Amino acid sequence: MKKNRLIDLQNISVTLGDTPVLQGMNLYIRDKEFITLLGPSGCGKTTTLRLIAGFLQPDSGEVFFDGKRVGDTPPHRRPVNTIFQRYALFPHLNVADNIAFGLRLQHKSRVDITRTVDEMLSLVNLKSFANRAVASLSGGQQQRVAIARALAVKPKVLLLDEPLGALDLKLRKDMQLELKKIQRRMGITFVYVTHDQEEALSMSDTVVVMDGGEIQQIGTPIDIYNEPVNAFVADFIGESNIVDGIMLRDDLARFSGHEFVCVDHGFAKDEAVDIVVRPEDVDVVAPDVGMLRGTVTTCTFKGVHYEMIVDIGGFLWMIQTTDYSPVGAFIGLHIEPDAIHVMKKSKYSGLFGDYSCFTEEYYELSEPEEA
Amino acid sequence: MTKPQGAEHRLARTQRGKGAWVSAMYALIIFLFLYAPMVVMVVISFNGKNSIVEMDGFSFRWYKEFAENRALMTGLRNTLILALCASGAATLIGTAAAIALDAWKKSLTRSALMVVTDIPMMAPDIVTGISMMLMFVLFGTIVGNGGSLGFGTLLIAHITFCVPYVILSVLPRLRQMDPHLAEAAMDLGCTPFAAFRRVVLPNITSSIVTGALMAFTLSLDDFVISHFTTSGSFNTLPLEIYSITRKPVRPSIFALSTLIFVGIFLLLLLINFAQSRAERKTIR
């Protein structure tokens, strides 16, 4: 187990100015893994990346590469390369010279350099762009040049700092697939930073959810989505209804005035807990057979499904269903035992999960940028 | 209401025509005010006769007289040497200062520093000149070398008033640059110094050249500060001309002034060219 650790961050704390950015962080990264640091802006994910790259020194704690301490190794001697948020291509060099930059520093022969540059250009589908000025390229093309430039020097680890943040949605989806493909083909470790949960889920082997300079949860995308450890993770990844509940005994929980059979155990008798129910896991049924009953307050067509906000005893639930119910309709809801996820109470309890202030603009609100 | 479209078009065109005519006149008047004195001087410098009203054919007579004037030629040589040294040193110092200012994280300290560096630019030349003289004399007296004004003091003074202009030229370019460029270079294997030389420097070269040319021009035509910070031992061209003009002015001064005007004009063209090139590079 220990042998497989390519990068190991132990007890890292970082304070920038007066604000603690990372607090006692422990994280290891396996060889050839696609790991994503996911969190809202200011959660410390970019700081973690800069620590690994060597642009930043921790106030306390140690960084290990391959079991060796690298605290004093400057960035240019670390076997990692970074894709910067705004690409940071060299404007005075053309595409080929940008890609050759690192190779020239390694004093490779001219033949080697030409061959590698050609390889990289075809890897990122920019064969005919070798002599173009980088300023004349589109955002997506600049992104590809940045990837080619970083991969040309054959790093062991590629660090990507919100690399797709500046691209439009369609391009972003294409690049997600392409990045994943490149990672598999080159067989190197990717450490990817993003605040886009969908990006994290679709690309990663491992997702690290961060908030407030602390790791909240580490797991596979499926684990993170299905078994969030606290209200923050449940809310940040996908949509969630999070309600207060009580664990009556193993496999039986009580919330919203009803007892539900569930599949969670290991809690104390009558322990107060947070209950997560994903909007797509709720079935709409007739009011008289429903476990819960409520009134539809909004209903929005989303293409594949309808998204409804249902008022159940004053608590607003989000429900995604293919069955249309008009606003004002009184409906019943049915929840299967395995759709209920029970979490221990945390400092995030009660902060998330209610859709009472939900509006359509919610989606467009936040595209935060990390400083 | 039913006015045909063509009429409106014609109306718009005549209005635009009138506007163009007015602005052309305006430009002409401005140019006349700005350049009429120069033109008069240039014309008279080629006059064959020692008069400003009587014309007597085209001649290089006054240019020859100027070339044979030892004092003026020495002044010209001194001025060029001084301008080269001062602009060179100011460019080095100013560029380094701009880089340091750009790297400064605390914005309050930085803006305070900026104000401090800008003051020599704002202060009247005569104040700068007198205060410099005072400092040089005081310092000279302390080290027991009182009143030794000359090339050294002149050079220090010129560097001082040129540095802010170099900073003013280089700093905005650094600000525009992606702050991650140097990091990207280090990431790819550059030492911090190599990152500066290979990536940062090529991207600010044009603004450094602009700053250097600006410093050179300023040093070349400075009179007031030079007047206070040198003694008879080392005279620049403007000082030499000033001392001559106290006697009746010879047309050779016009010839010299024409040469200076042409020189400065060419330098300004160069500065403009360098600036527009720098701007074109930043357009994404």
C-alpha cells in the first residue's frame, strides 16, 4: 500500500497572510491515478496544487515524492508540470517553440526535440498549427498547446488548475473526454482541481472534496455521490434533500413525521442524524398510498425530467421525475429503503438541503474563480 | 414622414462632410501653432545671409560655421555621452524597480512607493535642480571636496529624473503580462533567473526600449536641472547654447537647433513605433 504512494502530503498547514488556507491536511496520491480536488473557491484546492508544484512552502507538515522529502526542492527540479488556469503560454514564442521550451532546457538533441514536438502536436490534434503565434489561437487551442507543452517533458505528474474553466460548455465536455483519454494513453498521474462537481464525477478515479482548508471526504465518484459523509458533501455533489432525522434502531429512521425502513446501521439508539434523499430517488404516487404528502409549488421542464419543488409540512423538497404534476397539485411520495442515506451530525448540519430559497437563477449565480 | 431614404442619406453625408471640414481646419490650425516656429527656424537656418528677413538663396553656410565652433561641438559630444550614460543607467535601475514594484504584494505599500517614484516627474525642474545642487554641494563639503560639480553630479541628476519615466513605461507592460508566465517557465525546468531571461524579459523588451528612448530624449534636451548641477568644467549643448544666446544670436544656432529638432523627431518616431509594436503584441 505504502509503496504505491507517489505523492504524500502529511499534516500540511498553510497560512497566507492571516487566513489559514490548509489545516492539517493529509493526502496521498497513487501512481497513474486521476485524482480531483473538488470544492468551492477558497477551499484550499489551488493551494494544495501549488504545494505539490513547489511554488509554495507549507508552514508545517511534509511533502513526499516517491517516499523522499521534497520540502526544499524548487519547482524546476520537481518531476511535475502544471497546466495553469489561463494557460500561461509564452506569447513571444510560436506553438512549436512553446512545446519545445522544456525540451530545450533539458538540452535534448535537435532531432529529439522535433520528434517530440511532432508527437505532442498530433496528440492534441494541432498538427498544422506548429508555426502559428499563440495569440492567434482560440481558447480551446491554447488549452491544447498548454497540455502539449507540459506533457512534452514527460512529467510523472500533471497538475491541472481548473484547466477548462475558461472554455464554453460544449468545448468543455469534449476536452473532458480528451483529457481522460490522454491520461490513459500517457499513463501518468493527473491531479485535477475544479469547482465543477460534474467534471469531477465524470473524469476522476478518486475525488477529494474540500472545504474550509480541510478534506471532507475522499472516495470514488460513486462513493462520494451515494455515501456522502456530511451535509456539505451531499449538498455540493449533486442535488440533495437533507432533513433532520432520528435513528430509531438499525435500518429504521424517522424523519418528516414518518418512519422509514432504510439500509443504514451502526448508529446509537435514537441518535439525531442528517438524512439525505436525492431528488431522482423519490417516486410520485397517489396521495393516499404516499409515505409523505405535499403540494407542488413549482414545476420546471428540464428535458429529460421535470424538476418540482414540493412543500411537505413546511420543508421544501426537490424532486426530479418524468411524471408531470401541475403546480398546486397534492401528491404522495414514495422512497425506497436504499434511496435513504443516513449521515452523522456535523458542523454543516442544518446549513444545506432546504430548497426554500430556490430560484431558477440559482444555476447561473456562481461560477467562482479562485484567487 | 414620407421623406425618401435617399434624402436622409444625402443629408447625413453633407453633415458628415461639414464635420470633416471643421476638424480638418482645426487640425491645420493646431499644426500651424505647433510647427510654424520650427518651420521658420529651419528655413532661416538654410539662408545664405546673416539676416532673418533678407533671403539669399539656399546654403549650408551656418551648418559649416557650427561644425567649426569648438565649444558647440564639445557641448554636443558631452550631451550625447551624458544622454547615453544616463539613459543606460536609468533603464537598468528603472526596469529593476518596475519588476520589484510589480512583485510587491501589499497594495498600500506599493501605491505609496509609486507616488514616491512619481514625485521627481511632477516636481518643477527648477526645484529638482536647486535641491540637487544643494545636496551635491553639501555632500561635497562633507567629504572635503567642496563645489566639485561636473560630469558625475550631472549624471546622477539625469539618472534621477529619467528613472520614473522608465518605470512608467515598463510597469504597465508587466501588469498586463500573465503573472503565471514565470511560474510556467520554472515549472518546465527554468531556474528563477533563466525564467526571467527567457520568458519575462522577451515580453517586456519593447517597453524597456521605449523607456530607454524616452530617457535619452529627456536627458538630451534638459536645461534647467543641468544648469544647477554642473559647473563650467562640463557643459552640455543646451547650456552652451544658452551662454551663446546672451550675445547676438548667430544663425549657426538655428542650424544646430534644426539638427536637434530633427534628431528628437526621429527618436520620437522610434518611440511611437516601439510602443505600437508592443501594443500589437498584447492584442489577443
